[in-house]
Amino acid sequence: MTTAPAIELKGISKAFGPVQANKDISIRVMPGTIHGIIGENGAGKSTLMSILYGFYKADKGEIYISGEKVSIPDSQAAIAAGIGMVFQHFKLVENFTVLENVILGAEDGALLAPSLRKARKDLAALAAEYELNVDPDALIQDIGVGMQQRVEILKALYRQADILILDEPTGVLTPAEADQLFRILHRLKDEGKTIILITHKLREIMEATDTVSVMRRGEMTATVKTSETSPQALAELMVGRKVLLRVDKSPAQPGEKVLEVENLKVVDSKGVVRIKGISFEVRAGEILGIAGVAGNGQSELLEVLGGMRNGTGTIRVNGQDLDLTGKFSDARSRRKRGIAHVPEDRQREGLIMDFKAWENTAFGYDDDEAYQTGLLMNNAAIREDAEGKIERFDVRPANADLEAKSFSGGNQQKLVLAREIERDPDLLLVGQPTRGVDIGAIEFIHQQIVALRDKGKAILLVSVELEEILSLSDRIAVIFDGQLMGERLPAETDEKELGLMMAGMTGEDT
């Protein structure tokens, strides 16, 4: 007897105005498997899964669950059909406990206490069965992103989901948290659950999935067994051309010191010391990569250098001290000193999501003479400049009048990079340059950073992606608990050594 697919989509199409997000897509996902869906940002992956979860209604096409044709007009219908979804940006109430978040919307009656007692018991059973241990009484705001993701999975399992959709699940996780997540997913698979994994990370696809489907520009281009393909072949299917999976760059030619940091200390608003007297330098024509698990001071370092936070100690750029606490300790003053900043969170700190692309390309540089006409802003000049940036940085769609929120994550990142890199800065601060970005855009972004280095500029790179740090940096410094654990040359270290240093261990400790 032939087993029916856990999920079968037939001829799914969806358009948003003139944009065809999904075009006649058909896919079969077998039960008890991990099925990957990959594609560039904007390829239509998330739209397709949002149709399956009832967030969008397809313009045409059919959905089958375990061989039965179903209608999924909303997420409640999806949950009733046994489908759970863990979104890239978690849907949790931060000042609620884990337990309260799990039962939210799935209460058993008007009285909350019986629901909480039942949920506590069921949660303990689920945690034991799937190794999803989380303190049920902890507030969401007090637990890390890795634990928050477990809560999202528990929410789906509590609602008796047999099919789990995970959208870019490792975008905010450390390497160790990602490894733990995949152990959990394999445990779920072993228990008969069906998992759809949406990601742009080829290494994760190769390690975690049984089958992989590739989307490009709204269409399904291939479905293959993971054991019968390779990262290079998948990258080519995704982008439609050969893609260089490692950074192609010549050896650095370091020049004069551009950035000097001496005994820098940062204390947050709660009195916690986030940076504990670190010192380092970055020279013209080199990339210094800062490796570390998120939350160990690298965000605060970028914020102080970028004028978003105060600190104590000494920071010099081109031999001149920066103001760390006074009236010139702000982002505008930093820009005037030749510092450009690509922040870690493009949506909160790099863009105003409800503003148009052309407006976003001028933020922070609105006092540029080229943008002025007497006392007024010259919007025509800003728009013309933005259109040039969009073309040179291959932002898609190439429409300067679209709001920033209408672009995919990779294209949002290109808008920020275009704005900062084309200012020809002496020092570029760049945080998590390819977070949530697809393989084609990663290649492009890396090329732009290397090109800036080759023009003799200094670059400080912060990334939680060790592969990115190793391939892009000329020198690597590792940060742990607000302290620098040491420096390494990429050719003389590896992910294992850097991982140990990121955990606070040096060679003498191992």
C-alpha cells in the first residue's frame, strides 16, 4: 500500500498586485521526513508556507493533508489540520510566562487555572519526550532566543501538530543552539513528525534534511534527495548561476592605524559591565573580525564606536580621539569623522520600515549638500541618488518608491550597505552583515566588503557565523564576557579552536 504524502500542494499560485510570489507550485512532503525548502530571499518560500498555514489564501491551487483535500482559510484551520508553524520572528508575549504563552489561544474553558494545570502536566511530558526542557514559570523576556524557540515548538506540539514548519529557525541562534535545535528536530522525526525546514543555509540543509526543494523567483525548480546533491549544485539551482561559496580575496595590505581602542569599558543602564577594558586596533586595508556568542559585548562595542552608547577609555580614529560621553558622542558626529555603520539589526536600527527605499538611502546623511536646495531637502536629488545605489547594489525589486518593509531581508540589507559603503568611509563598522540573507546576496555583500578593504579602508566585522569570520577576516579577535580572549590568523585556526575561545577557554584551558 502506497503511503500518502503528509502534505501535497498542487498548482499553488499567489500574486500581490503585479508581483507573482508563487507561480503554479506543486510539492509533495512525505510523512516522518525533514523536507528542506531553499531559495533566495524573495523566492516565495515564506509565502508558500503562509498559504499552507492559513495566513494567505492562494489565488488558485489545492492543498492535501494525508491524502485528503482540505481548505485552510486561517491559522485555526491549519492547527485543526495538525499543522504548526515556528516563525522567523517569534510570536510570543514577552511579559507572559512560558506556560501562559503555550496555552494562549488554546485554553480549555473560561477558567484559566484548570488550563494551566493541564498545560503544566502536558508540557512536562512533551519536554521529557522531545528534550525540550524549559522552565514553565520563566518570563519570556528573561530567557534566551534558543529557549524562546523551544517554547514556539512546544506551543505547536501542545496543539497536537503532526506537521511542523520552521521558517529560518537558526537566524538568531548561536552555532551550539543550532546544533541542539537539529538534535530536537531529528528526535521529532524519529517520533513520526513531519518537518518542513525553510532556510538559506546550505550546510544546514545538507546536515538536517532528507529531501530538499529549490525555489527561484516564485517557481519550484527542483526537488532532490539530499544524499544525492551537493552545496554547489543547490546554490546553482537557487541562483541560476555558479556561486562562489568561499570569499575570493587577495592577502591584505595593512597600512596606517585607523582605529585604536584602549581600555574601553561599557556599563549598561542596569549597572552591568558589558565591556571590561578591551584594547585593539584596525589598520587601513584590513578586516578585523570579532567572533563571539551573541550577548558577550560585541553589540555594545559597535554601539559605542557608532555613537549610539557611551563608554569610558580611549578611542582614536586616524589619530584623533573620539568623544565617548559628551555632546559629540553621537552617530552624526561619528559619520563626520569618517565612520560608517551597518548595524546588527537592520529593521530596528538600519531602516525605517514604513518609509520608502529612496528615503532610507539618505538617513543619517540628510545634511549632505547634494541633498539640499536652500533651506529645503532636494527630494529629486535623493531619489536619483537612491536609484543609482539600487542599481549598483542589485536591490530587487528595483523600485525606489517601495517601502522598506516590502523588500526581503537580503534586499533590505543591500539598502543599508549601499547607503553606508558609498559614503567611502575611513572605517566601516558592520554587524552581522549576512544575517537572514540568502546565498546569492551573501556572495555580493562579501564582495562589497572586500572591495572596500582593497580601497584601503579599515573594516571592523562582527558576526556570529564562524564560517563568515574565517573566510572574510584578515585577523580574528574572540570576545567572551566583555573581554578579548586573544587574536588568531584565519589560516592558523579553525572553528573548533574559535568555538572554545568563544566559550571562555584558551589553549591553556584545554
